[in-house]
Amino acid sequence: MAASWLAFSCGPPGSARRTDGGDVAPGPLPAWARQHRVAAGAGHTCAVTGPSDVDGDVICWGTNKDHELGDGSNTDQLRPGSVLGVSRARAVAAGSYHTCALDSDGAVSCWGWNVSGQVGDGTTVDRDTAFSVPDVPTASAIAAGDAHSCALVADGSARCWGQNDLGQLGDGSQVDRGHPAGVFSLPVAIDLAASGHHTCAVLVDGGGVQCWGGNQRGELGDGTLLAHSLPQPVLAVNHAVAVAAGYNHSCALVADGRVFCWGANSYGQLGDGTTADRAAPVQVQVLPAARSITAGFQHTCAVIADGSGWCWGWNDGGELGDGTLTSRAIPAPINGLSEVSTIAGGGFHSCAATTTGDVACWGANDSGQIGTGATTASEATPIVVVHETPH
């Protein structure tokens, strides 16, 4: 069984409506923009096939020691392969060593590492194929942390399951749950993200953000370092349309395209030009108006209004995609990416899905998580690993 030490943002991205001038303007997000078409874990990657506005199959690649690829085996795969038992998928989320998918009917399936019940089947036995999670009525978004999973359901409430040592399930306890449990006291929400030991949501009313769970580095954004087992308001964030969570940091995208981040900042993952932790949100510097965000272990990325990608933070594996291995405390463009719909940040790698359904990956590749068919130390610029042929 794998050690549990990483966690990543796997909440769905958001995208504000653009004006003719290319700026991001306030307004409801299009349904397709809420679906995360690619997800990255500690050493694996998964994606929904096809263009961003249609349902598809789920494919995965990389390490498979804990069955996170869902192909019925525990054999690593260096190229994309199909997940068994999942079709008509709209979104995918990856925890450290488990994966979940959301289908067009709002059903959630999970597979992989299950030490704390994060697959949602009531056991702690790993699953090598997809399991349909009960008691999640018509989900609209999914998220996965280190060893917990969450879903946003049709009425705007949230349900979480799995590890709860720091209150990341939001049910007021620190008891692990093998089945979905309701998040207490959370107002109606429109977006959800999870990481190692914390979870965040964007609220319908006013676009505020609330977070709960671990708070060792200020990742809850409430101005303290205290863990909370119930949702807590993030300070001074309003009009948010999307939220992302990294291992010990979190970010929010607001309706005018600005991005705010808080929490751990040892490698500049907050994007404010410093490496000082922040227990309250700070604005990301230099970044043009964004339309979606993601957070990896210790790095952060955004898709901006022109469809290109920018990243910042830790870069020892090349996960920023700028052709270097230099960490950055302010955003820098990813080399050679265009028409991007979403980016996923993993442990030490990143991947992007385009509006046409292509998937490109970059960063650490020791487990084949880039999907090129080989293992290498790292790839510092994006490589297309899934190419959709136009119909």
C-alpha cells in the first residue's frame, strides 16, 4: 500500500463569461466549463476523451500500484488506457492514489487506493475497477484529496467521504467515513475543490469561499492556523467563480479574472512574488485575466482569456512547463499551449486538455505519468499524449 503524503487540487475549474474584448466578465459559468476533463495525482493522470462540451470515456496512465488506473490490474501503464466500467463521463478527479469520475447522469464512480474509505464503497479494500458511489444524488462536480473524495450535488449541498483526521469531510467530526456524509452548515455552493487534508467551496450567494479541514500553513484562508471540521469563511474573497486546492495552499478565481491564493508559499505557489506563507488571500501578480485555475502539490496554474496557460511555484520536475527547472514566485507562460480548456496540477507534473480534446502533459515522468510510452526524469515543456481526430 502506498504511503499517503501528497494531495492535489482536483476540484473542477471555472470560467467566467468573456466579453468581445477578451476580458472576463461576471456571469454564470457555462456547464462545460465546470467539468474537469483532465486530472493528475501523485504519479498518475486521467482524462475524459473527446471535446470539452461532450461526454466521453475515461482513460488513465502512469503508476498503478494502488489500482488508480481502474483497468483491473496493478500494472503501471506508460500510455493512456481505458478505465473499466465508466462511460458517458463529464469530469474526472484524482487524489494521491485514487480516482473518481462524474457521468452525464450525475452519478459518481471511484476506484483505487481505499485505505480510509475514499472510494465510497463502505470498505477499506482497494478497488481495481470503478465502483458506483451510493447516496450522491445527481452530482454536478467532484473533487478528490489525498485520501478523501467530495461531490457537489444538484441542490448545491456537498457530500464527502474517506479520511477525516483533520475534519476535511466537513461533518463536524474527525471520524473517517466509508460512505458519503453531508457537509454541515455549508450554504448553497457552485464549485468544489479538495486537496491533501482540506476542502473548499464557492458559494452561490455573493461568490464567497468557505474551506474546512487541515490548516497547518493557512490553507483555509481564515487568518489562523487552526484546523476546522466545519466550513469557515475565507477572508476578503467575493464574487468567486471557481476554487482550487493544493497540498497546503488554495486559490480562488473571481469574476473579473483576478486570482487570489493563500496558504503555503515556500516555492512561490501563491504567485505574489514572495515565498512567505499567507493565512489570508493575496492577489496573484502579473497574471492576465484568467478563466480557470488549478493547484498541484506546490505549484499553481491558470488558463487565461486567450486560451493559453500560465504556471508558478515549484518547478524541480518541470511542472511549470516553461522549458526550465526554475521555481517561480510569479506566473510565467507555459510553452506552446493554446486552446486550453482546463489544466490539472499533480504531484510534480501537470496536464492540459484542449477544447478539441487533445491532452498534453509535462513535468516529472518517473512513473510514466506524462504518457509518452517511456519513463524519463522530466519533461519541461508540454508533449501531446492524446490527440483527438476531428469527426
